[in-house]
Amino acid sequence: QVQLVESGGGLVQAGGSLRLSCAASGRTFSTYAMGWFRQASGKEREFVAATKLSGGITLYADSVKGRFTISRDNVKNTLYLQMNSLKSEDTAIYYCTAGRGLYGIPNTAQGYTYWGQGTQVTVSS
């Protein structure tokens, strides 16, 4: 029912910035929790950040807090992740996700229903 398409990934040097976008189609997601996960080679998929319009709340993983900013434009049905001060440890495939978020913002993959294909972010060290 919901399609998510990420874009904006690429190669950047450590300390640089990158902005990821996630275009959503299908149902309006104004009531959804939406966020970003990432998966580095050989590692488990991990939570990065998420947001929910109700209450204007956001949630960030400790590893990206203060460096990444999540935002959404519900008119354009687009989710963004502004990534600053990038580190080599940020290298991963980044996935956009959406879920019902009935009671808050999940920080585990099982808390989300819809997933994008992912976009590669590579930070040179």
C-alpha cells in the first residue's frame, strides 16, 4: 500500500555532509512514524532516526545524535535525513521505513512495516 524510494546516497569524505530523501507514494503518511535504518556490510540493520508528526517528536540513535537531522514534508510525502560530520562508521546502506507508530516511535526494525530499497552511503576515511 505504501512505496518508499530513497535517493541522495553517494561517496563523501569524512567530515562532509549528505542529504538523503525518501519519496513516499500511496497512502498519506501524516500519521505514520517514519525513519531511517542502516546496514553496514556484515552487520545487522540498525536504527538511525525516526519521527512522528503527532507531538512533533523525533528519536535518534546515540551514534548519530547531534550530527544527523530527520525531517519530513507531508505535503510532498517526502522524508529527509541531513547527515553532517560524517564518519567512516556511517558507511552503510540506508533504508527508509514507515510504520503505524500507534503509540510512539519504534526503534527496532520489527516496529515498521514498509521499507525502501536502500541507498548506499560511503564515507572515505
